[in-house]
Amino acid sequence: MARANPLQFIQQVRTEVGKVVWPTRREVVLTTVMVFIMAILTGAFFFLVDWLIRSGLTTILGLFG
């Protein structure tokens, strides 16, 4: 494949960027909110799992200690 000169490359990049369908502001905000909600839910889930495992191990080790 032949290398394009820098001017052709820039023209091709501009053409390709023009084909991109950019999200609307509403879509960006909605997606961002969903990411934050999922991050909070995931954090809460792992906090709960960690707490349950820690409590269980503390109880088990307390019986034998």
C-alpha cells in the first residue's frame, strides 16, 4: 500500500471525521449518568461482598481464637 503524502492524509482524515455521527448533548448526559449509577452500584456490591466475607471470617476466627 502506497503512503499518502501529508496533505492527502489530512484530507482523508477530515473526510472520515465528517462521516462520524456525534452523540447529542442529551445522549452524552444520559450515558454519563448511567456510568455514574453503574459505578455506584458496583461499588456498593463489592463493599457488601467484602463486608460479608470479613464478618464471616471474623466470626469463624473468633470461634477458634
